[in-house]
Amino acid sequence: MTRDAIKDLILEIIEDIDEDADFDTLESDKPLRDQLDLDSMDFLDIVMELRKRHKLQIPEEDYPELATLDSCVNYLDPLLKDA
Amino acid sequence: MPIKDHRIVITGVGLAAPNADNLKTYREKLLAGKSEITEVDLRYFGKAPAGICTFDETRYRKKKENKRGTRAGCLGVYCANEALVDAGLTVDHYGKSRIGVYVGLTEHGTVETENEVYNISQYDYNVDYWTHHHNPRTVLNNPAGEITMNLGITGPHYSIGAACAAGNASLIQGVQMMRLGEVDMALAGGISESTGSFGIFASFQAQGALGSAEDPRNACRPFDNSRDGIVVSEGACIYVLETLESALERGATIYAEIVGYAMNSDARDYVLPYHKRQTECMELALERAGMQPEDIDILNTHATGTKQGDIEECKAIRALFKNTKNTYINNTKSIIGHAMGAAGVLELAGNLPAFTDNLVHPTINVTDLDPECELDNLVTGDAVQLDAVNTILNNSFGMVGINSVIIVKKHQQTG
């Protein structure tokens, strides 16, 4: 999966959680939580969706890696390279 | 703690019924005997008649919140907001910490648990795929809690589990908490999301107590010889309760005063109701209201359309009302099905406008009255116009032997 595809995957999952999410002004290096209506339960939804869609088991200590769109892509890139 | 002898009144009604999303439309359809019971197709179970509510689910909260929460929460948030709008109130009027939210539930968590078991079945029953939303969705205070989160209410909230007497039980709880001075205003009522559970349908079917008919609108037939069981409906109804004093002070429209109530237990059987305890429950409510049976203008029955249940309630009613010429009897479930935890309050709501229009809405689907269900002044087919309606008695009974009765009285505006 390319980095762009990973980015699209994350945005698609967030859109499933909140279809009113506005990505137009989203800055990829800033925390998603500060820019979108997301809380800790929503981040668990992202983790669950990655598990369901790509059988990824993300350990709890790695959850901070999902803070920004850029950090998501950086973290998931090696894990999804063969996806 | 002082117990104040406050008179408690209903000043707002918010509802979602299988044929309406507001009291005006609901009343019109009840008077016309217009059922909108439809057919659902449930996982594992298949097709069955059921009452499904159509309402503006995103009027008071975002789709995201509806997705995270429960169907019961969604119904509750809609009805609580509608009740406040109807009452002309905001949560700031009494203060957010002075409002209590009391929600009656027949069951809760069944739908969510069934859904999650199905979900993990898609992943070879690996519990790693079990949702983190399960616990907040299935705690029994969930629907009441979702209402407080939506409205920012910081007073007490909880659910009352009282089988199909739960709506009335929560209304009673609201009255009691206001009299105790625990809160200054209550949002009290009942909610049911039971149509989402195949298990509830399957269990009624296993008991031989699931209503059926070629046309689903004819499936719920209380008192009719051909009745064959319950029609499961979703629904919700939340009332705004205020003290009479506060309601008058702010010039509120008063639907009714809650003047009597009672609850008791059969202490006898898991599912079969018992007429003697039902009679005692009505007697106690009348006594507390300072009334005699002949003082009741409309008696709204609980009857669900099961063979034994309807007969037991008719026996209970006859024991008290056999000599009252002016008490008219009807049944709302024949039109909307059995909204379980919401049944009592939703059925009472459908009769409250009788204080204004003096009409008794009909019981439908009675074409061959069971002689064991014969009652004087049983209103079937068409609505009946009375000279005046000043009192309503509402029965609501439930499994494991729980009975509830509420008596409301028209508020006579003075001055």
C-alpha cells in the first residue's frame, strides 16, 4: 500500500466514524484530535477498523503513533507495505 | 429530608410511536384507528409484524453520536428534546443540576449484545473484534445517560427496569423524586428498542405469544377471539414533570396532574399475570387519588393480545368497574403494538388529549369479541365522543408479576 493509499484509508475510516468530518483544512502534521471531533473512543474505532480490514494488531503503547495523519502514515507504512 | 406534598403535573410530551413522531399526529391516528404496524425481517428469525418509529434522528444530535450510542439513546434524546420544546422550557430554567432523568426499560443491552455476537461470528468468534462500545452501550443507565449527555443535565439519571410496567414506574419515580425535593423538574418516561432483537421475537414465539396476521396492521388483536399474541414495537415517550406551583407560575400548558399511582407484585409466576393483584393495584391507585371507580372516565388497558393476559385484565377490571356506567375502556396496543418499556407512558400520552377533545380513541381489530373479554363501554371500531373527560386510569403490567397503575386528572384552569 502506498503512503497516499494509507492516508486515504485513515481518512476513509474517520469518515465512517463521522461523516460530517471536514478534511478541507486538515493539517497532516497537527493532531487529528485538535482538528476533528474525535475522542479516545474514536481512536479505538480506528484501531478496530485497521484490525478488521488489515488484521493489524496495534499494541496499546503504539496508540500515540496515530496522533496525526503524518504519524499514522509513518507508523503504518512498514506494516501495510505488502497490503 | 423533607417530603413535600407537591402536586405534580405533566407540562411537556415528546414521543416517537410506530405511527407518529409528535403528540398531535399520534392523537389523530389513534382517533382514526390508523395502525402503521409493518413487517420486519430479523437476523436468524425471519419476518414478523413489528412497530418501527420514523422520526428525525438528527434533529437534536449528530449522526456520529447516534452511531456511537444506542437506538434507545437515539429515541430518548429525540423525545427528551421534543418534550422540552413542547413544554417551552430549556434545561437552564430550573438549572441543569436540578433536573432528574428517569427512564423505564423492559430490557436493555439485548440488541447490542446480539449484534456483537453476530459481529465476532464474522471473525471466527475472536473476541479481539468485540467492540469497545459494548459496555457504555449496555449499562442499564445508557438511554437515560445519553439524554443527560445530550442536554448537559447534571442532575441524577438512571433507568428503572420494570418489564412492561417500566414506563409507568419511571413516571412514578419522577413524581416521588420531585416530592422528595431531589429535583425540581423531571424528564420521565420509557423507551424500547426491542424490535432490534431477534431473541425477543423468538422467545415470544417459543411461548406461543407472538401476534400474527396476513396484514401486519391486524396482528395485534386484544380482546378478539382470534388474538394470538404480542406485536413487538419500538417507541419512546418522555414527559416533562413540574410542580403545579412552578408550572402555574410560568404560565405553562398543563396536560394533566398525576393524582394517583400504585405498583405491586403478583409473587406467583414468571409470565402469567394475575387479576387479583391487578385489581389491588388499581384499588390502591384509586385510594391514593381519593377516587372511586365511578370517578374514572377513561380506563386505558394494558391488554397485549395474548389469550390469558387479556382475560386476566378483564377480570381485574370487572371486579372494580362492573357497576360504573361512565367509565369507557380502550386499548392503544391494538393500534401501535407493544412498545414494552415505553408502553405505559406512550399509551397514556395517546389518551391525554381526551382532556381537550373529550374523545375516547378506539380499540381496533376487534371483530369477534371474546366473551371472556366483554366489558361495559369497551370502545371498539370508532372513537366515542363524551360530554367531558376529567380522569384517565392507565394500566401497565409486566413479566415476573409486576403491575403499575397511574391516574391522571384534567387540570381545571382557574382565574
